[in-house]
Amino acid sequence: MVGIPAVSHVRPSLEIIRELVARGHRVTYANDPAVADLITATGAELLTCTSVLPVADNNWPDDPIAAMGLFLDNAIQALPQLHAAYHHDPADLYLYDIGAYAARALAETQDRPLMQLSPTFVAWDGYDRDVAAHLRQLPGADAYRAKFARWLADCGASTTDVDAFSGRPSRALALITRAMQPHADRVDTDTVTFVGPCFDAAAGTGSWTRPADAENVLLISLGSAYTRQPEFYRQCLTAYGNLPGWHVVLQIGKYTDPQELGDIPPNVEVHSWVPQRTILEQADAFVTHAGMGGCGEGLLAGVPMIAVPQAADQFMNADRLVELGVARRIDTAEATAETLRATLNDLVTDADVTRRSALLRARARAEGGTPHAADLIENMLA
């Protein structure tokens, strides 16, 4: 497995790695030491491949071409490290994250099979027209594509066309529920298999017990990256603090000081990190940033959601949750205490939301998850 050190790109496939190790396969995982603990806990062997992506300080550029350039620069410096690690010990199959371009270049130079593990939605028939064509019109796109083409020509990859190399892979597992995929009916299912979120059989790592006197439980989490939102948290405390019948779990991440929140109401517990899946299995509602991981966990738990998107694909994900009939969307600027409280009441008293949440929960669990993904990987090995 070859990945990048963004937690949202590492966690989705960890249980697949753990399952492959448990089945007796030797699994190496090339990634930055920053995520070593996550990787080695699966039983995989960490191969150090340092990254230049700005994940430590979360200092990502707003410009999409600049962000794409960071991934290209990371691939350029990662490929020599991968060659050093795998030149005398090539893998029988390379798995790779969508951001790990160097893995595909490596596999092509060694003429080895390759499978992408996508933690988010995949390209569909028409994606080039719907999305990629617009990106190619942005300032800096021509220079980015020229640099990418030069790298492909120099690194020995057999695929030298930029669009073909960075576009749809020949084989991929989508680690999301099919319900979250845009234009799912236009995805090539000969090359892509939706296996759903791949978690372990238990609810999740870590423990949390629902208070005996809690009539309802609300989890609030903006994930791991875009959590520097003290004003939003204060609005949540005003909205849900002392709300009759509700116990609130508020995750604020590592970028917000709890002292910035002021007085904490007695029905609210505040943490920098929580065992999200464990809590969702016991929750009645979920305020989420609509990252793909959070969406998948919410759907698997069958919990109605309030989506407050922060960046990247989260805006599209939030709209998709609304389309599915399991969520309401509130943009951060409109997330006042009054709006947050009214939206929660509207959400949890809507019988259609309850029905749709249960239906999509059943569908997500039927997609097979970790065992199905491991079976498909073993089939490719065979």
C-alpha cells in the first residue's frame, strides 16, 4: 500500500490492511512517519516515504491548481524513495491512495498489477466534461499539466498522457457507499466496485457509554482537518446547551483551545478527539462537516445529520445527503444558535428522515465492507 499522511486518506483503508495481514499476506505500507502509529497497529510493515504535503499545519492553498501542484510535487519527491524501497523487493500487487501518484508510476515501471483504494467518489462517464474540463481553464493549469507531462516522460511510467494517468484507474475499490457517489449510474462497474465504508466488525476503536439519563444524544464533529471554528462551537453550545432531553458530545479538534468556548453547559462534554463510530452507534443526531468519512459513518449508523461543510468535496457531499433525504445543510456563516436548534428539531421530528436513514443504513451494510474488499484484492492477486 502506498499512501499520503492525511488522516482522512489513511483511516478509510486501515481495516482492509488489517484484514489482509490477518489472512496471512505480507503487507508493506509506504507513508510518512507522521502516521506510523496508525499503520503499524494493523500489523503492516511501515516503509518510510516522507511527504512534503502540508498536513501537519493544515496549510492548504485555496487555489485548486496550487493544491494539485502540491500533490504532484509530493509524487515527484516520493518516487525515488519508493524505487529505493521496492527495487529489490517488488510487490505482487500495489494498492494506492488517490493522492499517491508515485505508486502508479512505480507499478508501471515494474510492470506490476495496481489497484486504487478511493476514500471518496470516483470519476464517472462524463467526469472530464463535468469537472476536469473546468479545472483545465483555471490560471496555472497549463503550467501544471506541462510539469506533470515532463515528469511522466522522465520517470519511466508507461502511461505518459496526463489525463489518462491521473484519471480513471484500470481497477479501483470505492470505499464509500454507492449512495454518496455522484452519477452512480454512469460509473464503470467493470473497473470500479463500491464496497462501502470499510470498518471493523465492532462499532469502532475507543469506548464511550451513553449516559443513562440521556433521552437523546447529539454528536458534533468537524472531522480532523477543518476544526479551527471556535465561533461555530460557541453557537452550538448556545443552541444545544441545556436543551431538555439532549446530551451533547462536542469534538473540537486540536486547533481550538477549550478556553475559547466559555462556560460549558452541564449537558455537554467537550473533547479534542472522540471515538466517533462508537458514539454514532448510540446517537440520535449528528452535526458533521460532511467529509466523506463522516458521511459514511453517519449512513452506516443510520443517524440523521446536519451538514455544515467546510472545504473541498464537503459542499457536494452535504448536498448529496440532503438529496438522499437524511440531512439538512447549514453553511457556516448561517450557523447561528437559533438556526442550529430549529434545524435539529425539524430533523429529528421528520418521519421521512427516520425512514430514509434506516433504509440507507441497510443498503450501506449490504455492500460488504472490509471482507468484500479483501476478497476482491485476493482475487486480483490470484
